[in-house]
Amino acid sequence: MSLTKCLKRKSVATIQMESQQGELHRSLTATNLISLGVGCIIGAGIFVMTGTAAAQYAGPAIVLSFMLAGLSCAFAAMCYGELSAMLPVSGSAYSYAYASLGEIFAWVMGWLLLLEYGIAGSTVAVAWSGYVVSFLHDFGIVIPPEWTAATNLPVKLADGTVIKGIFNLPAFGAIMAVTALLVVGVKESANFNNIIVLVKLTVVVLFIAVGVFHINTANWHPFIPEYNPTMVNAAGETHAFGGWTGVLHGASIVFFAYVGFEAVSTAAQEAKNPQRDIPIGIIGSLGICTILYIMVSLVLTGIVHYSTLDNPAPIATAVDAIGMPWLAFVVKIGAICGLSSVMLVLMYGQTRIFYTMAKDGLLPPMFSKVHPKFKTPWINTIVVGCVSGLVAGMTPIDDLGDLVNLGTLMAFVIICFTVLYLRIKEPQLDRPFKVPFPKVTPLLGMAFCGLLIASLWKTFVMLIPYFLVGFAIYFFYGQKNSKLNNGEVTVIR
């Protein structure tokens, strides 16, 4: 174990050269990339977590929570834009850390992104399963409950009896379908994603357009509920509610709704004009979704009282209160489409990060093997798909939202620091897109993300075993097989 080896860095020139020699097919336009970002952002966060955050933490002030979380992401998005234009590679934040902080930090970033993309994809699949089961039930199609729940998870039936789940078959099937689509090709996946994003955007806009006429402004008073440090939720857990504390904690919860815009940067080696289009995709998708989130949260808490939204389908709850069965049907379709596209982009992002890590020797070479016909990292995609599918089918991950948020926020802090570091260390680099106020914006990004991290301090304990496993893999395999440490690429000390 050598500290010198851990802190070796790739030169920016080397990373840029590697991006030009990639085997992946360049087929994505700026429109594809914006759609890719929107496809990943609008999903479980808006369809599932909005109601929970409003009911348990912020009340109608969930709107302010969305603004705070969106502002945190905006600073990070601009930093992502500068780095992705300068280093247009599939490795995303992993590659950026490699160029500035060194190999060990790059590995940590890759490990954080696995938490954000791979495991989060499993959770989204479970949410997708819930909506599909409910949708099929409306047509009299009932899947046995033991095959729609995680292994050994207690499930209470309508007659009061309790059974244990065997395997969440719909969630597993969803991941397998997405895996097959990604193996066939990114162009085909992008076209599918464009269609599905259009469907769910239509549903979200329809909900806003119809719901705005059913708002009862009394539901917005008080807009910021009085602070209560000992509120008890449905599970019997005590936590703080209301006040600015509630707004801050609500922001750390709904932050999950923004996770995904940075996935656009993982498509850099498949973009036709990455220096121009990647920043457009990142900032454009984040801007569109922030506006929609603010409008949805205003309408949602205006239609019904926030206390009624603590359930897995808050938008459906609001639609039911309006009394329009056809709209409830459309919302379920939109939720299923939304969650489908999120799975697609999360899986896509994870496979491209593993592809780059394998190219660097930190993972086995099979993860970088490209299919001769489809030009996709097919073995990598199948492995990631099988693991994610099994996790989705077998594991109930109640605290995954906080884990994913914490991992993503930590990654954003590193990204903001990387921009600041490279501005000082290598000011001469060509930057096709430049962060405005370069000495202030990264610091603000780090500060806002740090503020949200502070509200999730209890979750740090849950990350300790995860990081121990990651470091073990790096020191026993990655460092020994690293092309950087074996003298196969340019080194900066």
C-alpha cells in the first residue's frame, strides 16, 4: 500500500486523448442529452418522495425545499458543465477526480457513483413494481403478493393475515428489460427514452394544468408550519417537523428528485459534439425539471392538506381528491413511464462509469469489452443488470433514499472542489464552457451541498461498511492492476 501510488494523477491531455480514441459510437445530439437528463431526473423523487417530505418535514414549504435543493444542484451543474466540456469522457466525475485529486479519490468517486446509479436503479425498479401492480389491479389482474415483495419482507393481506415475500418479480423483470435495451445499443435506447420522456412530461404538465383550478389556498396556511421537534410519524419514529429545520431536512429528502442530471456527462463519448452539447444537456435538463418541480409541489399541497400526502403515491392522492378517475389512470401511466426512463438512464450511467474504470485497470477487463456489432459494453451491462435486478427483487432498502442522497452530495462536493483546483493549478487549459464567477461558484456549491450533508449526518454510519468493502477492492485489485501505476499512461505527481 503506497501513498504515492494512491495520489498519482492522470494528465488532462491523456484523458482528452483517451476520449478521442474511444470505441463507443457517437450518435447523441443536444436534444438527446437533455431528454436523457430529464428522463433520469423526473421519476421516483417527484412521484413518490414529494408527499413524504411535505407530510413529515416541510408542509407547504416543500416548495422552498425544492428551491434549496435545486440551487445546490445548480452550482454543481455548472461545475459539471465546465469539467464535461474540458474532459468529454464516459467516466464522468470519476475521470474528473482522477485528473485533479489522484487515483484513490477517483476510486472513491467511482464507488459513490455506484451507490448513486446502480443501487438507486434497484430502488426505482421497486417503485416501478408498485405502480405496475396497482395499475394491473385496476384491470382485475392480480400478481400474487409474495411475488411482488422483497425476500422475507412481511406483507399484510386484505384479510389481515401476514405472509412473507419470495421475490419482487416485476422489479427484476423491469431491470432485465432495460438491460436488454442497453445491450442492443445506445441510439435505440435514446430513441426509446425520448418517447417515454415525452409521455411523462405530458402527464406532469396535465396534472399542473388541471390541478391549478382545484387549489384551496387554505391548505397553504401556514406556509411554513410551526416548528415541532417531537413529531411522531406513522412508523412511531420521532423527528423534527416544520420551521426552517423542516425546510432544510425536506430539501435533503427531495434532493433525490434531482439526482440524475449529472448522468448526462457519462454520455460524453457517445455525444456528437460533447464540448458544446454536454453542458447544454446538464444545465438544460436541470432547469426544466426545477421549474416543473416547483409548480407540481405548489399544486399538490394546494389541492389537499399536506398531512394526507404521506404515502407512496401522493400525486394519485391529489388526483383522487379532484374526482377525475381518468386523470388518476393517466397519472399512473405517467409514473410507470417516468420510472422506466429513470431506470434506463441510471443503468446506462453505471455501465459507462464501470467501462472507464476497467479501461484504467481498476476493474477487470471484461467491464470494458465492447460488442463487435452493437458497439456497447455488453458484458458490463449484463453484469450490472443482473446484480441490480437481484437487489431489486430481494432487498427492501428503506433508507436508500438518504444513502443515495448522501453519496451524491459527497460526489458534488468533490466536483466543485475539482473545478476550483484545476482553475488554480492549470489555468491555461482550454475550457469550452466556463463556470461564471469561477472562484465563488464552486465554493457556493460546496457550501450548499455541505449544508444538506449536515442534515444527513446519521446516515454516515450506514456508509462505513460500504466504504470498507470499496477500499478492500481497490487495495487488493485496483491498485495492483492500475495502468497508471504500471506506467502505461502519463503521470502527474
